[in-house]
Amino acid sequence: MSSANPESAAQAAESRTGDIRLLIEQVVKAIVDAPDEVFVDEVKRTGSSLELEVEVAPKDIGKVIGKQGRTIRSLRTLAQAAGMVQGLRCNLELLEEDDLEPDDEAVEGDESSEDNRGNQA
């Protein structure tokens, strides 16, 4: 019997997570209008756990969420099932515009309203 090589085990685990990432990416690209703006990133991998983040164009977020969240729930189920086959626990998050960058206009609006309050007093 041959002993398992730790390096090959790590490479095999990485290729398994890549397979799940590619699967989710292909399915999401088939759903949206702007497939060039779909990005699926592996955020965190610890032992037997994997977390993926899906980023799409702002106009496609509704399509990925679906009616009453059915599409995103199905994508999460697909990721979990693919992970189970490979011995991984997989979580999937959809990044919305608010999660990506802070809203600069809201910050500027708050500062100007503070200035106006100071001038009024």
C-alpha cells in the first residue's frame, strides 16, 4: 500500500474547490445578461470548509436572487451538493453593490448637513 503525499492532498483539495467555483461561475453566467461581469472568488478555505463570493453587474442582481430568493437559494444548494460530493462544506454569498464600496455621496451629504446645522445655531 502506498502512503498519501501531503502535497498531492493539498493540490487535490485545491482542484476540488476550483471545480465548485467554476461550476457556480458557469451557472451564474448562464443566468445573467452580462456574463463578462460575473466573478466568483474563493474567499476562505479552512480544512473541509469553503466560502465563495459571487459578484455580478448591478442590473443582474435581481436575476441572481430570483423571485422570493429562489434562484440564489438554488445556487447555494448546488454549491452545498457539489461540496458534499467532494467532502467540503460550501457557503455561497452574493455581493451586492453596498458590500463592494462605501457610498461616497451619503458621506458627503452627512457632512454638509452637519455644516448647515452648525451655521443655523
